[in-house]
Amino acid sequence: MKIPLEPDKYYNIYNHANGKENLFVNKGNHKLFFEKYEYYINPIADTFAYCLMPNHFHFALRIKTEKEIVENRSESLKLSESSTDERIKKYLSKQFSNLFSSYTQAFNKQQKRKGS
């Protein structure tokens, strides 16, 4: 069961590559990952610590308050008709999904590979 992310709470976010593959094969991959992280995650979270390993990563972070999130990305949140609380939770999950998907697509293109 997936537990939705909530504003003003602390999390250890982690993800790993498929099987024995690596997520990061050169320094450029780290740079690209952090560019995408800054775009998708910095508006919604404060990062306290991170660890990038060749095949996985960890981030210790606090999701920003609802007010901070709405102030940073108010236009995106106005598109939904559901309650503010539900819109925020969906938005938070979508931002992480966008980070992972966007990095995967760029990595696959660079490495001439397919898959998740």
C-alpha cells in the first residue's frame, strides 16, 4: 500500500535501478539528476541530506507546508476540482513521478537503452 506524501512531514525517499543495473554511470548523470531534482522537488520539499550510489539513492527531506507549496506552484494546483488537501497530495506524488520518469527517459536516451 502506498502512503501519500503530506505537507510538513519528514520522509526518507529512495529508489533503485532495475536488477543489477546502475542509475548513474558518469558524473554527467549526477548533474542531470540534480537539475531535474531542483526543478521538480525543490519547490515542494526541503532536502536535509542525500546519498547517490551507483544503483540507488536516498533523500532525507521535509515536504513544505501547504502554504509554501501553493505559493511555489499555485497555477498547477488550480487545475484540479478536488479538495485542496487531495490536490496537494496528488501534486506531491506527481512531482516525484515526474522526476523519476524524466531522469529515466534522459538516461535511456544517453545510454541507448529501453525500460524503466
